[in-house]
Amino acid sequence: MPEDRKLLEPLSTVVSGALRLLIGLLLISFVLSLFNGAVPFWSGTDNCVTADWIAGSSSTADALFDVRGGAHVKAIPQYCAEHPSSQQRLLAVLGDVPSLVLLTGGLLILNGLLRAAAQEGVYTLRTASSLRLLGWWLLLGSLAAALTQAGAHAALLATLTTEVTFSADAVLHTSTFPYLTILTALGLLTFARITRAGATMRGDLEGTV
């Protein structure tokens, strides 16, 4: 439907382009890793973890960074593996890949939603179902990704320092709660119900004409 296609721009073009670019980068990175063992661009290339909750300060750090009077430098340790083992490499990858999976899946669902809406119309039951799917994907996926990445970072950190052990407390410290993503997902679920109600009413009206 031409009218609906206009309503979906420029989002439809941007999402389609971003999805193609991301898939292209993934394929190129995969091929390069097969031929020359290069590290994929989405993985943790430095195998490092920053432990900002055990930060401290010292006069040495203040002097090193030329601090003005009345101020001090906060030293935040970043632990890195010089010669990472297979386990450490895997944990580094797990610390990054879930977010990439969440992004790729979200773009695929959104692209499918926009294509279907452009062909069949915005106010349809299919659009409502796709909105609902995208909402649940972001809601559950963001929580799963955050938990997986936090666990991987905590486990990697435990292999790099004796100051930290792998525990629920360490996972909590390394986690970042996806507030905005959760709010966006709840908004999508709400709009999915609104769209479904609108599509149902539209069907009833068309049936009575």
C-alpha cells in the first residue's frame, strides 16, 4: 500500500540498510577468521575486564596525571590476559556476542515487520503480532544478554585476579541493567495491543460496509 509505505519511511530504509551492512560485516569477518585466524570484530579482542567497584586513589596517580589542587585521580583497575587461554577467549566472546545476537535478531524482526506492513498495511493483525514478537524479543533477550555478559565478565575477571571470585556479587557488579531497552519493549507490547484492537475494529467496519 503506497500510503503505508510513506508512513514507514525513513525507518524502513534505515533498518534495511543497517541489517544488510551488519550481515555483510559478519560474513566478511567470518571468512577472514577462517583464512587467517583473525579475531572476529564482535569478540573481545583484548580479553580485558574493568573492575570499577574496587577503584582507589594514590599520590602516585595524582602526580602522574598532573592533578590540580583539591582534586585527585581515581584509579580503576582493568585486568587483561597477556596470553589468554581457550577458556578466557571463550569468556571474552560470551561477554560481547549476546548483545550482537540481540541486535541482529531485533533488526531481522523489525525488518520483517516493516516489509509486511508496507505490503499489507499498518493496521493488520500480522503487524500486531510482529510488534508483540519484537517486544518480547527485546524484553527477554535484553535480560538474558545482560545476565550472560555479566556472568562471562565475572568469570573472566576471576581468572585474572585473586581480588575477585566468581560469585553472585561479582556478577551483580559487572552487570548493566538495560533500562531503556526494557521500557522500549514494554512500549512495543502496549502498541501491539493497540494495533490489534485497531485491526479488529477495522475488520469489523469493513465487514459491515
